[in-house]
Amino acid sequence: MSTKSINEVEIWNGIINPDSQDMSALEANAVLRRCFNDEARSAMKALADRNGRGELSEAEREQLEA
């Protein structure tokens, strides 16, 4: 049996299931209201800035992509 590591995007994709047509407008609006907190935005910006300078490790690159 093979095991596959899944990332956060795949987890959310499984929860939200964007290919199904069964999400109500109320549910869709609730999803769209979700946003990153200041700490997460700051961390993403720092990773993006370092990526622009070519300074990311492989683990940090994977984190940025996720």
C-alpha cells in the first residue's frame, strides 16, 4: 500500500470541493469572508520577499507554495 503526503491545499480542496455544485450562496460567502491573520500575512510576505532574492531553502519554498 502506498501512502501520499497531502498538503493544506488538497485538504481544503477536499473540504470545500469546488467542483461540486452543491455549495449554497450563504456557504460560499462564508468561505470568501475567511482571511489570513496578520501573523500569517507577515510570514507569507517574508517568504515571498526572500524567494524574490533567491534565499529560500527547499522546505521554505514548499511552505510558500502551500
